[in-house]
Amino acid sequence: MASITDFAAKFKGGVRPNLFKVHITAPGINLVDLNFLVESSSLPGVSVAKIEVPFRGRKLAVPGDRVFEDWTVKILNDTNFQNRAAMEEWLTRISAASANYSQYDRNNIDYYGSASVSQLDRQQDVIRTYRMQVLPTAISAIELGMGSNDEVEMFDVTFGVNTLTIDGQGVDASVGGSGVDISVSGSLSIGPVQVNLGI
């Protein structure tokens, strides 16, 4: 019969939902200190649609297409509004506020950004990292009120997700993957030209 000691050996203390870090990059957009200012997020959800095919009074379930759920982060509003302004600029570049106009031409898909969310253990080491290609779709309102004492402002940003990879499972996050993932991000300046990198 299993004992509480056996359970403890298998469970190993579990994983804490408050130990995580988020990183988001967008082309030409300066997002600051998100490792500190993202108050909450989620490990992204995925699903495979079920197609029911009728056959002689019964239904056979066959797999449909994989669907990535929207991903949301809640951000603490810094005193200079830097991250909210950056998110608003990102949306404005995609679709201008005053006209049906985009700064990106039809041959340019630089409006996509990259994001990662990492689960940490109690030693602050990364257990698992999810990497996504994302597109911002909504920035929530910030409610103001005279009675809102002892609070700090926060706002949600919702992203559509195009792709998802998981560190340690190969480039396609499959069981048969190589188990090696490489991620590089940053910028390189060559004279007057600055190149943003994200792999």
C-alpha cells in the first residue's frame, strides 16, 4: 500500500504557478522589464479539433486541425506608461487609429513578434519554455476611480498565436524531435543600419 512518503517521493513538491518569466519582442517596439512587470500569464493552451464522421448510427471521432488558443499577459503599468505606450504603438502600426491604414505593406509581415513564457523551479532555474510567434489583438482598458485605494494599475494584452515550440523537444516540439533548441534574439548595428534578430 502506498504511503505519504511514497507520494512525496513521486510528487517532489510540485510546481509553483508564481515562479515564471515572460519575454516579448516586437519589431521596432521597445518593451521594457517584462521579466519584472508581467504580473500574470499562462502556459499556452492548444487543442486538436474533433471531427465526428457518422457511420450506421454511430459517430467516429477523427482528428482535425491543431488550434492555438489566444495568449494573454497582465502587465503592471510603469510610471512612464512605457509598456502600454509600446503595445499601443504596435497596434497602431498594424492598423492606424484615424484611418484604415497599415505601416506594413503587403509584402511585409514584420508585425509579428516573438514571445516566450518559462516555468521556473524553486531554485529559479527554467524547467520548460514555450516559444510563440504572436500578434497583439487587444489591449484592455485601465479602470480609474476615486475609491481605488491601495492598488496599482494593470492591463491585459491578448495575442493571437501562430506557432508554438517547446524547448527540449526539438524544433517542432514533437516526440521524435532532436531535443535541441536554439534561440537567439537581440540587435546588431552595422554603421547606420540596425538589424533585429530573432531565431
